[in-house]
Amino acid sequence: MIALRQFRRGLSAGDYRTLIAALVVTIAALTAVGLFAGRMAGLLNTEANNLLAADAVLTADHPIPPRFAESARAGGLTVAQTLAFPSMAAKGDAAVLTSVKVIEGAYPLRGKLWLAGRDASTVGAPPAGSIWLDPRLADRLKLNVGDTLRLGSKQFSVAALIEREPDGALDFASLQPRLMMNAADLGATGLVGFGSRIKYRLLVAGPPQAVAAWQQQARSALARGERLEDVREARPEVKTALERAETFLRLVTLLAATLSGAAVLLAARRFAARRADAVALYVTLGATRSQIRGILLGELLLLFVFGALAGGLFGWFAQEVLGWAVRDRLPAPLPPGSVWPWLAACGFGFVLLVGVAGPALLRLAATPPVRVLRREATAPHRLWLTLALTGIATAALFVGVAGNATLAAIVGAGIAGALLVAGMLGWLLLRLFGRFAQGFAARIAVRQLTRRRWLAAAQLGALAVGLLGLWLLTVVERDLLSAWERRVPANAPNQFAFNIQPHQAASFDQAFVDAGLAAPTLQPMIRGRWSAQNGKPVDPKRYADDRAQRLAEREFNLSWGETLRADNRLDAGMPLDDAKPGYSVEAGLAKTLGIRLGDTLSFDVAGTRVSAPVVNLRTVDWDSFRVNFFVVGTRALFAEQPASLITSFHLPAARRDVVARWSAQFPNVTFIDVGEVLGEVRRVLELASSALRLVFGFCLAAGLTVLLAALETTAPERRREAAVMRALGASRAQITKVQWIEGAAIGATAGLVAGVAASVSGWLLAREVLELNVPWNWQLPLLSLGTGLLLAALITAWERRQLSRASALRLLRDPG
């Protein structure tokens, strides 16, 4: 009861102002940012699944056992099935090889299927007895809507032309033009029998949790030839975009946590100091130590509950407002959030609050009242406990929020480095000022900073961390996000053309020139199967990972050329030398397959074994949408091998008609439209950008709370020092000058350290985590230095105003 009364009294008197503000902002920021970021990540994944036509897909080279569909339906999921196989479609004597897709159910479950001439997208299969055709197939067979086409033993009526297929761009193996038919007509065609090469797909969609549960259940029951498909694995561009968006959202959440946590640390220390008089009064009135501990800890618990509830409600309301603000830009409603961000925020705030204020309050309870009133409470005997609890809470939050050891390490090292450098630089400046300071104000300022060096170090560190967080947010929003946006320009390639024969290169280029378009860059492409590593035959079964097994089994698209492309970055090794045999391997593939620098790889190319050492490993910018290869050799290896040519290019929407003309001119060349994939990457980028810019305000509020808490922590001590100087006869101008020198020293040091740390951390994040090329921001340290000085000026002006309003006696009696 006493704790409750004390809490009410302190709440009405404003004693908890800074701590409650820090705690509410901490929990609100982490709840809002974490919840909104999680919902946006869910929407991004759902949108990316449009390219898969489902949330999850089970593929097999044999009929899929009914138990998978039954378990999906039992879990409340929607199910559809498709079959795909190559077959000849004929009209009269003309026949064209086509990729047949047989549809059963409400295909597509995600994304949209558009038919020419229809105002709305289509769901389901063509009516029985009719088919839908790719316009390329209609052009080659001279078919119009309403004409008849023969497929196997059955005649079909052409009901519509396919304008856009959601999952068509994911399957580069199906290079033939598409034909869609109803599953009810499959038996009458006579095309399916023993030995038919058919790809069976079970499509599943529903709530994310239910889909995840079904995937886990299905994965444990997979047999030979069955596997679960993932849009990230199917398209490296989408994988890169999704991972980068998630990293950006995690980074902003991490910065919000850092700033908020620093505010709670400072405010909790201030709160413990302000309880000194109350503790002395309890002891004087006969309260035992255990009673005092109960009162203080009860008060602390009530503070936490109030901050947790208020912060949670405010955070939930704020993220709802964010969702409402971007509703017109979202392709679909945001999925529901979970309670976990709020619980994580509460846990983080509780550990920081109890870890800092708890030991200090317990120490007060064990200190004689006279020493408490004289502010002579002994130094903490268990400082290690405070540091350990704070460190554990921070590390747990960093690892949990970051989801990436490198991201957590860079941000954590940036903060730790800023604190360490700020402390060392502050100590060095104090030594220098102490030796060379001249004049009354400078000597007094140095003396006061030296006397309360730990308090000054706390303020310096808090300002440095606060400014570091704000500058890192600026780097993320201005530099890193802009660099990502530049990676997917408006004229990014949206078409691929391959199987171009070397003798067609000149006429292919001329076709572009005749159409008023720039001639594309043609690159050689060679098909080869990986057969050996360091002389040992490749055995796909030795890999535990499903993706590694599939990569080891399949044929690779190889190329040659010694020049490193602009969208490739050398990670290890030396550039290729065309005069010497050698391979350049994409770093992700090398990691998956266990390929190391110097290993000898052998590929079977048209019956010829081609062996060479791995000369370098490189990172590929898959979201550039340019032609790239997992393995590139030298001219000495592949120049004599049979090769076709491949290229990618940007085709404006108004010029899509030229593809049909080029297909007729070069019937052997296959054109693939990846506009849907490119559009999905752009949508991911736009959604991530909108989310980041909206949550920037929360992080800014957290940063300002840190600065306020830092000011509040040291303000009482500085006011008492000013009162002492006034009592001893110092003029108001001299006091102001002393405070300005103190503030300028702390502000400039914190600003410079924060600017340098933000520049270094931002550059490392761009290079090591986000894989973006961002130049060094040399302006930021200077801007941060100026901001630190400006803050010092504002603090000095505020304190001068406080001094002018109170007498020296009142300031000396202020308990802080």
C-alpha cells in the first residue's frame, strides 16, 4: 500500500517524468516498429508468393499422394493442383512444341492470371473442351480465338490468349510457349501414360501460421522425387530483395531498441538517485531494511507496469495509424500482428529498469540515513551485476531482433566503439585542458568535469549513443535506401533472349537497331554438368541440404570472359586470366556446395571433360536483372566448346509488339518476359521504403528521449555547482561561460565520435550485410560535430533560464 501511495504521489508531482517517458517511448517504439515491421515482412512474403501462384508448393515427378492435399485442407488451407509436360500442338500439318499446364482447382491461389480482352483476372481452369494459349503459340500456328487446335487425340477450341501468368517467369526450364487446359480433358488426349515426363505441383495457400505448420509436416513426409518449392530459391532476385527489405526493417528496429534502451538506462539511474530522501525518511521513521526494499521495488514494479501498458497501447495504436497511412499504397491488407513484439519490448525494458535502478535502490536501503541525506551513499558493491544484466538484455535483444550475427555485431560494435572512443577522447581532452586551460571559466569547467568525471562520462556516452543512433538512421534512410533504389532503375532489363546462334549475332543486333532500340550485349552460354571436385566424382547424395543436392544434379549454364562485370564483386582470389585455365564461382553457390578457392572443378561439356582450378569467388548482384552465371571460365577453357548466346534487355511496354516479330524472324530464339519478377522486386522495394520512412519518426522520438534523459541526469548536479558559484560571488556571465565550455567539450566530443561511428557502421552495413556499394560519408562527422555544439548551446541556454528563475538557496536544497 505504501508503494502504491508513493507511486501516486510521485506520478502527480512529476517525479517520474523522465523515467516514464523513457519507458513508454521504449516499449511503444519497440512495439510499434517491431509489430509494423513484422506485418510488413509478412505482406512482402505474401506478395512475393504471387510469383509462385501459392504460399507453398509441393512438386514431384510422380502423382502426389492425396495425404498432402488432405492434411492441407484439414488445416484450413486452400488447395489447387497443376500438371506440366511438353507436347506437340497441331493445326493441320503445322505443329509446335508447347508446354502444357493442366489445371485442377482455383488456380492461381496467389497472384493473378490475365487473359487478353478480359477486364478482370481469371481464377480456375478453362471450360472443358477449350484451351488458353500463349500468344507466341497462336502466332506460330496462325490461330485466333474460336479456332480449333489438336492436342494428342482431342480437338480443342481456343477460348482465350494468355496475357500474364503469375508463376510463368519462375520456370525457365519450360521454354516452350504455354497451353492451359482443364484436368477433366486430360484423359481424352491420351498424352499421359507410363514413362511420361510430367511435373506435378500441389499449390497451397492460407494464413502464414497454418502454411508454416503444413510445410513442417509435409517436409517430414517427403519421399524421393518430392520437394517443397520456395520463391526465394526459385528467383535469386526476389530472394535478394526480400532479404534486403527484412534487413532494413530489422536494422531500424535494432536502432530504435538501442536508443530507447539508452534512455531507460539514464532515466533509471536518475530515478534511483531521487529516492534518497524518501529512503532516509523511511529509516528515520523506523522502517526495516526489508520493508524499505519492498516499498522501493514495489514502486519500481508499478512504474514498469504503467510504462508497459501505456507503451503497449500507444505502440499498438501508432502502428495501426501507420498501416492506415499507407493503405492506399499497399497491394493487399496488412496481415494481423502478434503479441511477441510487445512482450519482447516489455522484457527488454524490465531487465534494463531492474538491472540499473534495482541495485541502486537496494544499496540506498542499506545506507545510514545521514550518509544518504549527505549524498554519501557508497559506491555499488555489485556493479558487475548491473553490467551483466544490462549486457545480457542488450545481447539477447540484438540477436533476437537482428536475426543476423553480422548485423548485430556491426551495430553492437558501433555502439561499444562509440562509448569507448568517447570515453578515451574525453579523458584525453580533460588532460589537455587541465594543462593548457587559461582563464577563470576554463579552469573551473575543467575542475568540475574532473570532479564528476563519471557523471560527465555518462552524459558524454549517452549523447554519443543518441547521436549515433540518429545519424545511423539518417544513413539508412538517405544513403543505404537510396543506393538500393538505384540498384533497380526504371530501365532495368525485363526481357531475356537465349539460344541465339553465333551466326545470328549480327542480324539479331540489326533487328534491335531497325526497331529503334539499342543493340544488346550478347554473352556466350555453354551447358555443362558438374562431374568432379578435386578429382573425386560429384555425389549429390552426400549433401544434406535439398538445394545443394539439386544443384549438384542439374546442368549448369556456364560462360567465359576475363572481365569482371559491373554487377559482380570479387570476394577472394585473383581476376581471371584468359590465357590460363580457371573458374570464377559465385560465393553463395560455393558456400552451398562446399567449393573452396583453389579446388579443381570438372564439367562435362558435350562429352568433353573440362577441368580447371577455382581462381576466385565473387558476389553477384542478382537484382540487377542482367545476365549472370554461377560459374564463369576463361576463354582458354571454353572458346572451342559449342556455345549459344544469351542477353537481357529493357523493352518499353509500348514496344512489346516487336517480340512477336523477332520470334518469327528468329524461330529458334526463346524470349522470356521477366517483367512480373522485376515488378515484384520493385513492389518489395517500394513497400520497404514506405515502411522505413514511416517508422523513422519513432526512432527519432527515441533518440530525442535519450538526449532528454542525458540532460536530466546531469542537470541537478550542474545547477548545484552553479548555485555554489553564485553564492561565492561569481557573476551570471562567468557561470554561463563555465557551462558553455563544459557543454561544448561534451557536445563536440560526442558529436564527432557519433558522426565517425555512424559513417563507419553505415559503410560496413552496406558492404557486409546489405551488399550495397555506398561511398564513405565524409560530411557526416562534421555535421555531427556541429550538431553536438548546437545541443551544447541549447542546453546552456535552458540552464541559464532555470538559474534566472530560482535562488541559490533553493538550488542547493534541490534533491535532484
